[in-house]
Amino acid sequence: MLQGIDPPPERGKVSAGVRIRRVRETPCRPEIVIDGRKLLSFSSNDYLGLATHPAVIDAWSQGARQWGVGSGGSTLLSGHTAAHRELEEALADWLGRDRVLLFSNGYMANLSILQSRCHGGQAIVQDRLNHASLYDAARLVRGPLFRYAHAEVPDAARLLARARPATGTLLVTEGIFSMEGDRAPLPELARVARQAGAEFMVDDAHGIGLWGEAGQGTVAFYRLGQDEIPLLMGTFGKAFGTYGAFVAGPDALIETLIQEARPFRYTTALPPALAVATHEALRRVIGEPERRARLHEWVGYFSRAARELGLPLGPSPSPIQPFLIGSSEEALTLSQALEARGIYAPAILPPTVPRGQARLRISLSAAHTQSDLDRLLEALSSLCPIPA
């Protein structure tokens, strides 16, 4: 598959099955420095380029001057501040939900939802390609677990009918899948969940901020609301450019999480300054729709050009563009060859993706330029020529 590959730099070299931490020495922007080398990055989840937005940085600084750098305790002790409350209320209003509850990260939010909703033996029906946090949470609650074929609604309906314990069932999917970049068929899944009498949860970590009239995410893209999808999880470390997560839903659900979710109860609250910065990022998500427009323009441009070049790109309407390779060794070789040309696109290997489905997870941002995309496309086409 690969040809004309320059020898990769020895520094930071990896092999299949071995993971290392690379040291980034610059802020989260398209041009970064890793291990002393300047690289054009396609590895960030900062989809709207808000991680270095001056207004968000200023909000963080002002929040730190007002609140200090830490919350000082868990939410149920003294860690919950007016800054947290204001962010939760703003998010609830934006999403059209009764209430929102903040969490330290998406992993803990997902664990909290499944632990509080399924502690009585309820069955969990999940998309086979759901994020690891959702599967870890299901294993920890030790209830019956069923996995349906990726995005296959008939298979989900079959398993919902099969599961059906007396204690209830929870259907779980991502909104945008973190490695495939595709959208879940939410309207159809909501329908089969309703028919089966199951609760429905959507992890929209990679969709929040990117779709909908004001960036409310994949649920808004499909024009669905709290009645159809009562459990909604989102994160701030992607489109918002900050850190943390939230769960949005009916008042009774949020109150249950406050009272029963152990990860929520026993964790220090987010720094108030971070809540202030995230609130500002929310204002930018709502008030700067041109960022979403530019991102979608780049997604369309890159996917069209890749198809015209015959490159093995998976179908994705999102900024996650999977460059499918298969072999872990070839994925690593291609990633290292790109890095030798000044482009950073790490290989994604099993078990993060299924065996035989190694890839580059090319991640686009509104902060990229067309020349950035052209540089990547030229490098990929020269390293992965398609036979005549």
C-alpha cells in the first residue's frame, strides 16, 4: 500500500502494541511542536478552535482571580459555586432540558449514569462501537449486557425485545462515534426504545457544539428533545476547547444522579475558573456560528478531495475522518512517514479499534486552513498511491 516513504525519525518511534506519551510543547493549535519538532497537527479534538480563543483564556484568568485555582472540595461539601450553578443553568437553557449536572470528565459522567440507572440489574443494550467508558461502566454495574451491530436499528430492536428484564432496560449509543466519525440513527433508535419501554441515553461528546441551530449537537440535528432522548451526556474537551462534562435531562434524573452517583459524590468539583471559561466558550459556540460553518466546509472539502484521489477514507460527516488501513504495522508506518514530512496524525490501533481495522484518525478543526488540508492530501496521495 505504501511507497516512497522517508525514514521516520527515531525520536518518538513506536511499534504495534506499545503506546508512549509524546510531549507537546506548544498550545493546542494546528501547528504544534512535539519533541522539539514543528508539525502540522490533525490529532486534536479542538474542533472549533476554542482552546486558544482569547476571550476563553481571559475568562479563565478572570475566574482564577475571582475564585482561585481549585474548588476545594466535592460538590456536596463546599465545591459547588455560583460559577458552576450559572454554567449549569446556561447549558440547560441552551439544550432545552430541565436540568444539567457538571462532572469532571465524560468517563465519570457515563459511569455515573449507568451506575445510578442500572444498579438494580437492569439490562444494558449498547452499540458495538460505543466508547470504552460506556463498556467499562456496564461491566462495573454487572447487569445483563447486550451489544448490537454498529448503527443497526433492527439488531438493536431484536436485543431490546430479548433483554427486557422486569427491572427495565437502558439503550445506549454515541451521537457521533469517536473512531468512525459517523452519526447514530437517533430517531430510529428513539422509536425502538419507546416501543420496548426502554430508557434511551446518548453520549454526544463528539457532537455537542457542532450541529443544531446554536450548536446543541447531534440530538438537535435530528430535532429530537428531552422526551425522545431523556439522557444526554456531553463533554467540554472537544468543541468547547476546555475540560469537563455534563449530563442533561429531566429534573428527577438529575436529582437521582446527585443522590446516588458515587463518582459524582466522591470527586472534587471542577475548578470554578474552568466553569467560567467554559461558560465563555458556550457563548462563543452560540455566538460564532461561522466556526461551525468553516469546520463543515473543511469536512466537505477534505472528504470530496480524498474520494477523488481514491484514498481509503471512511464515510463520515464529522470532523473525525477515519483513514482506514487495516494492518497495525502499516498504520504505524504511514503515521511515521507523515511525521517525517512534518504532519502529525497518530495511528489508532487495536484494542482502541477492532482487530484488523487500524487507521489514522484524521481530526479536522475550524482553525485549519485549506492549505493545511491540501498539504495533508498531497502527502497521503503520494504515500498511498492507488493502482491504475
